[in-house]
Amino acid sequence: MEENLKRLTKKDIEDGKKISVMFATLDEVSKTMAMVYLSALRDKQLVSKCG
């Protein structure tokens, strides 16, 4: 499991802050759509690693 961890860079942290601010301004429907999209991206990434 530790091999999946990476050290965050300053850019990673700044990007995370920007994403957090953008997400906070979305309405509930848009938040749900974003979460579904991000979940699909994660699933696609997992599938490409396994097969």
C-alpha cells in the first residue's frame, strides 16, 4: 500500500486548494455530477492498472 503514496509537492497542495474552492462554489446538482465523474475516472484508472 505504501507504494501508492507519494509526497505532495507545493504545486499539488496549491492545486488542491484551488479545486477545493471551485468545488465549494458548486450547487448540489453540480457537486453530485462532479463526484460521479471523478468516481468514473478513478474506476477507469483502476481498470487500466489491473488489466
